[in-house]
Amino acid sequence: MREPTLLPVFGRLGVKSPIAIVAASARSSNMTNLAARMREGLSAHGPLALKLGVVLWTVLLLAAVFFILQT
């Protein structure tokens, strides 16, 4: 008697792909998309981001000095 064929429920040739591989590829894809979006954002707003970074760094430094001198 002949065996019934496997239904393609679990993917190709009846083998289910490991979850770790699927999660890792999704994460790397997300990181690739994030890096691309950050590059686009920096290329569009790079000089403004640099100026804001310098201003924030200066404010944090002055606040730290102020709080150190208060004690």
C-alpha cells in the first residue's frame, strides 16, 4: 500500500525552519532598515543634528559643574 504524500504545512519538503534562524534574519533586516533610516536622517539634517549635539553637550557640562559647585 502506498504512503500518502506530506502536505506542505511546514514549508518545503515537510521540514519546518528553526525559529532562531527566522528571528535572527528578522532582526538583521530591522537593523539594516534602522541604519538606512539613520543615514537618510543624518544626510538630510546633519548640520542641525551636530549643532544640537554640541549645545546639549555644553548644557550638560555646565549643569554638572553647577551641581558639583553647589555641594
